Amino acid sequence: MQCERCKATVSAEDSYDYHGQTLCEDCYIYFLNPPKACDPMAVAGALTARKQQGQHGTDGLTELQKKIYGSSRKRRK
């Protein structure tokens, strides 16, 4: 079988039906709980984890996260 969203090959026992679509587990979870632009609990959790690890600014971020961080700081000024 093939996931109708990402086109990954999945076995019948590892596929999910969502409104008539055959999906892999990742895509099924995406549709049930889509990412949100502003999730206060996720932000609080990330900030707490970074603080516990002694990270500030862009410490420990991926290159993509650094770009996002930089562009959001420019908009605030």
C-alpha cells in the first residue's frame, strides 16, 4: 500500500484510514494533531529545556532554526 499524502510504502497493518485516505502513521498523526504556529505549552517546554541546558540565543539550534530565530527578532524591532 502507499500513503496518499507522502507516497511512502506501508504495509496494510501499518496503514490508517482517514476519511477514505490510506495514510502512514506519521501522516495520520499529522492530520489528527496538525502543527500550530503558536503553541504556548510547546514554547514553554522548549524555553525551560534550553534554560536547564544553559542555552541562550541561537545556542543548540539547527541552521533552519537559527534563520527563523533571526527573522523573528528582526520583526520585533
